[in-house]
Amino acid sequence: MAEKLLDFTQPLDVGLLDATVAAFYGTGSKEERAAAERVLRQLQEHPDTWTRVVTILQNSTIPNTKFYALQVLEGVIKYRWNALPVEQRDGIKNYISDLIVQLSSNESSFRAERLYVNKLNIILVQVLKHEWPARWPRFIPDLVSAAKSSETLCENCMVILKLLSEEVFDFSQGELTQSKIKELKNSLNSEFQLIHELCQYVLSMSQHPELIRATLATLHAFLSWIPLGYIFESALLETLLKLFPVISYRNLALQCLSEVVALSCGGYFDAQFVKLYTIFMVQLQVILPPGTNVPESYASGSDEDQAFIQNLAIFFTSFLKSHIGVLETTPENRTALLMGLEYLIGISYVDDTEVFKVCLDYWNSLVCDLFQSECNMETPAPPSPLGLQVGGMLNGMATLLSHRRALYSGPLSKLRLLMISRMAKPEEVLIVEDENGNIVRETMKDNDVLVQYKIMRETLIYLSHLDHEDTEQQMLRKLSKQLNGEEWAWNNLNTLCWAIGSISGSMVEDQENRFLVTVIRDLLNLCEITKGKDNKAVIASNIMYVVGQYPRFLRAHWKFLKTVVNKLFEFMHETHPGVQDMACDTFLKIVQKCRRKFVILQVGETEPFVCELLKGLPTTILDLEAHQIHTFYEAVGFMIQAESDPQRRDEYLQKLMELPNQRWVEIIGQARQSVEYLKSVEVVRAVLNILQLNTSVASSLGQAFLAQISLIYLDMLNVYRMYSELISSSIAEGGPFASRTSFVKLLRSVKRETLKLIETFVDKAEDVELIAKNFVPAMMDPILGDYARNVSDARESEVLSLFATIIDKLKGAMIDDVPRIFEAVFACTLEMITKNFEDYPEHRLKFFSLLRAIASHCFRALFTLSSQQLKLVMDSIIWAFRHTERNVAETGLNLLLEILTNFQDSNCMC
């Protein structure tokens, strides 16, 4: 039945269209909705449907049908307007205008059909973007004239003007040409006097709340771009300040004032800005008396009240960013300035992330400016080249600086307390409180919080530099309140310790040492006297974070460093979620910063700490999970790497790897008796864990890992070959699905970890000849040959990145091996990645990285390729830079540039 709508030889059945639209939006069967959607989509796409829009709007009684018709019309206006004959364009323009006037002139119809009128307004603005000003030059005068005939019509005219301003100044990018945008902006500017007079008249004379609100909203859209004379040389600011105390207009008036105070006028209108601020502060004290608990008012307030606080934050930050200097000049202005900062401090405590971000951004800019001023004064001025006396000028600047420091000392002290109380969580902290009030391990990083932490950390460091003593006293006072229970709470302790950790390095060393000793002592005492596993976990997390942030102190105080590390070893036995992870991460962080301290004989010790650690290693890692042990081994690798005596370094490494090596020897011994032993899931997991441990140590130890990798290298390659054959046979028997089974995935993890271990060692190694002679030849068949022989789903992309790393490391020494590498990986990888643009994404990037390494370091090897092979290389590069993924395309283009440059250089040499 609905198909009749598509027959344009017959008059449109509006009732049938209503029924079809109702079926689409209704609760009928899935088939009925799908059929209705198909008909409506075909009807919308028909080029002549728009000619029936007027019939639909006049005869339909269902709002959804009218909106559907307007959607059709909007599409025509956006994409086909200039192709329509002039008569049809004028007909649409006049019909929409008349319909808007008709609906807006009557209060009851305007309120009842508000959504419909709003959509018509949007359609009219779309028309204006094509017609005005060239083909509709009288639009603004006609609109202003019509607005004076009725208050509801005037209200809708304001909405149209607001939409027009937003379309031109906010949303035009990408929809209009630059010349058209410029033309529309110039037209709005040139005709703004009429709009300004209308707005001023309405705000001064109207008693109609809806109209005044619409006018304020329109004005808010205009204020960022109108000529400044309309703001400062008219009664506009006075009118806005009169409306600000009125509850129903308060937020809109405040938004308008915020737009005004954000303007930078080069000091030309400073007197007007001071007057505005002064009057505003007088009015604000009536609305929000000084001393009001702003966070409580915000929490218990209505949506309007909360919006007022948000707008107030924007007003203060906008004004102070642009005009704080003019408020520093006289005692009266300074009093008003301090009151504004007091309000902003109170607003900053509001429990709303967006409000706090607005405030934080300003506080950061303020303290940065004050810090820069101090630094500029501390930097000695160069002698005057003309021999002029500059002492008087410097003295004047110093006096001004001391006045500023005294002026802001009170607000900055309160700001330090604010930053400490609201400090965001750093990345290193893994223990958090969930929505149920439980202490758990964090599972996902919150990037917004990390960005906020960085800004707060920078702000607090500036604050610390501006007054070390006050910063220290504020923090120690807060800590003492944790100890005596006055402010004990997880969040209070967390924010305090995050703040303490964030200012590392901002104090002079003696002060920092004294401060940190007090902090750690109090935290350890707190851990002793506090009961409950959750409480102890929170305190432990904070101790670990704080000590990890002060490596300078730890390096200078061995006994303290040893105590901290032993405390971390205790935490490694604490099974509360997140504590062990954080203990291992903190241990790694401390060792990276203080590694040398652990391998030298310290005063009062009988042996280096690393010896003591290695003796107790089995006990220390007893309760750790596999990934935590890997982190621990990586940290010890950094320690051993700091040992300068090669013999002692090898002894430490042998002791460190004793446990995994024993297990490895046991597995290889059993495998020599029966290869089936290697197929056990438990054994595969054990092999994977041993390889991951070796990779962790190799990443931190570097070249010194040679002694360890030499022990396991050949056996490791045999295990690689055996597991690869097992994977291939599984895939051959079970098809592509077999590659997704848990057992095959586990086997492939072993292969990948083997490749990762070799790549890590090669990347960190320093003896290039040793790698070329002892390691590369042995891996050619087990790794390269295996890659060539395998089915596509069993080929590891890490093979490509491994050989790219080897070539980057050994450079020209690999030139003779390039043909073999090419033969093993090139054709089979290209076959995998050129079928489409989606499959094997890892292979794509790593393949071109390998090709680029060859082009960079073994370019002459390309001349040994046959013409067919060289054509294949160039075809693959062309395929790469045509790729839909930008990173692949960029890699292809960079590779092409490198090859062409090398060809050019080689021709020059010839």
C-alpha cells in the first residue's frame, strides 16, 4: 500500500504518508518498520519529492510527518539550491518566511508549535547562507521591522539571528567557502547597528521574560565578534549589569558579561572594565555573600544555581586572565581583586570536574606569571651598552615585585591548600577506591585524570618555588591531622601524598631532606598504628609513591634507601589487590634512578646490597605472580648492569638466573628423552615464563646478557622449530579455526617471545661482530626458513621486525644475507598483505620497516635482485602509499623517497 507514495503520476496521499511515518516510529512488527523505512528512504531520495513539501505541511496532522517533509526540503536547500529555477527558489523562500511569521505572531501557536518553528528557523538560515546578502539584501532590515510588530515574533527573530551568527562564526568551516564566510561576516558587521538597536530596545523596554531571555542568548552569540564601540560606547554594559541581579536573567546576563570581559582591548577600555568589575562585585555580594560555603550551595542547589556557579567561574577566570594588571593599581581595586580571588578559591572546591578544570587552568596561568616575574628579577641585567644608569629602574621593579608578592601571599597560601586537597591521581598509583568504597587494583588508566595531574603538579611546583616554607608547613599540618585522626580518610591521605610526591626537586636539598624524613617517618608510624587491611594497603601505596618520587634523597642516604627497599620487599608479600604490583613497579623505578648504590660496598655493610638480595631472592619473590617477577628481574638487571667489573657482573647474572635456568635444563633434558614432553600445556607455559624472564633481564642488562643468552640460545631455537611444526600441523589438520584455539595461541606466544628475546638482545648489544658471527647464522633456517615454509596464519610478524632490527644494528655486514632474507619473506608476505587492505595489519607495517632497513643500510643488495624481483619491490611500495591506512601510506612514501635518494647518490658516485 505504501508503495503508492512513490507514484508521482498521482496526487500525494498525505493520509497514507502519515500512516507510513507512524508505522516507522510505531511499535509494529520489525517487518512493518523495515518496509516503512524503505519507502520513506526511497521517497526522500526522489528528486521531485520536495515539490510536495508544501502539500504535506498544509495537510498533515502528525508532527513527525512535517519534520520528515522539512528534512527533504533541507536536503534540497543544502545540495541543490543553486540548480533550482529562480521562481522556485523565491517560492520556497517566501513560503518558509510567511509560515514562520504566521506561527510566531500568535502566542499560543508559537508555544504549541515551538519545535516545528525551530526546525523552520533552521531551514530559513540554510536558505540565507545561499541568498543573503546578494539575492536577499533587505533580510536584516525586514527582520528587524517584523520584530517590532509582535513580542513573540520578536522573540523568534532573536532565535533566527542567533542561529545565523552561530552558522557564520562557529559552524561555517567545511560547509562554506572562505570568500562566502567573509562576505557573510562583513554583512553582519555592516548591518549590526539595526540588530544592536533592537536588542537595546528590547532589554530596556520589554517586560516579557521569554523575549528578554531570547535577546540575551542572541546577544551572547554576537558579543565575541561585534565592533567594540557597540559594547563600550553604548548603554549595553549598564543594561546587562541591571539585569544580572534578576534571578530569571542572571545566568544569561552573566554569560554575556563573561564574553565581554574575555575581550583584550590593549588597555584602551581599562576604565570601563574596572567599573564593570566593581559594580559586579557589589551585586555579587548580595547574591552570594562572602563566606558562603560554595561547594555546599552547589551540591544542594537547583540546576540554575549550579549553572550560576559554573558561569561565575568562567567570568572570574576570563576577567582575571585578561585584566588582572589593571586591578593591581589602586587600593580599592586590589581589595576587589582579592575578593574575586577568594570567590574563585571557594568555587574551586566545588565537586564538579568541568568547573574545577576552568579554575585550574586560571590558577596555573596565574602562578606561572608570578613565578616568571620572580625569575626575571633574579636574573642579573646586562650592563647598559650606552653606560646609562639602570639601578633606579631595577629598584622600581623590585619594589613592584615585592608589592605583588605581598598582595598575593594570602590567596596563594589558600591555593596551596586547595591543590593539596584536590590533587589528581598520578599514573604510578595502581590502588584506587571503587564506586562501592572498596580498595581495588586499577584496571584502566583515566587519561583526563592524568592530564589534570600534570597541570596540578606544575601549578604546585610553581607554588612551592614561590614559598617553600608555606608549602612545607601546609603539607606537614595536613599529615599531622592524618596521624591524630582529625582528618583521617583514604581520599585525604591520597591527595596529600600525591601532592608531596609531585613537588620533588622544587626545594633546596637540605630542606627537601628534612621534609622527606618527617613525611616518611609519619607515614610509617601511621601504617603501624592503623588497623585494617584496606587502610594499610592505602598507606602502603602512598609510602611507595612518595619514596619513588625522591631519588635524589635516596641516593644521598643509603640507610634510608635500604630501609625503603626492604619495606618494598615486605609489601611484595602483601596479597591485597594492587599492593604487590605497585611494590614491584616502585622497586624498578628506584633501581633505575639509584642503580649504582646497590652494587658498591656501602659504609657499615659487609657486602654490596645486590649480593644480599640475590641470596634472599627465592623468599622475596615467593608470593609474586609471573608478571610481577618479570618486573622484579628487570629491576635486578639494572642493578647488575651498574657493576663495572665484568667477572662480578657475570657472577651476579648467573645467581639471578639460577632458578629459571634450573627449570630450563630440566625441561630440555626431559625433551631429549621424549619430545612429547614439550607438548604438555604446563610445560609450554613454563617455557613461555622462562623466556619472558630472560627478555625482562635482557632489556635492562644489555650487552652483559651475552653470558645468559649463550647458554640457552641453540636449545631455544630447537624449541622454536619444534613448536612451529606443531602449529603448522594443527592448522593443516584443523583449518584456519585451529589458529584460534587456546593451545595454538599458547605455542605462538612462545614463538613470539623467542623472537622478542633475540630482538631485545640484538637491539641492546654493543659487539656487532659477535652478533654477526655467533647468532645470525644459527637463526637463519629455524626462523627465516620456518617463516617461508609455514602457512600464512602461522607466520609471525615479529620475524620481520627481528630482521629489520638486525639489519639496523649490523648495517652493511648483512649485505650478503639480504638475498636469502628476501627469498624467505618477500613473496610470501606480499601474497598475504596485498589480497586486501584489512588482513594481517601487523605484517604490513613490519614488512615495510624491513624493506626500509634494507634500503637504508644494504642498498647495494637491491642491485643483486633480478629485474622481476626489483619490479616486485617497487610494486609493493606503490601498493603501500596507496593504502587506506595513513601509517602504511606514510611508510611507503618515506621508503620510496629513501630508495630514490639512494639511487640518485649511487648515480652521482658512478
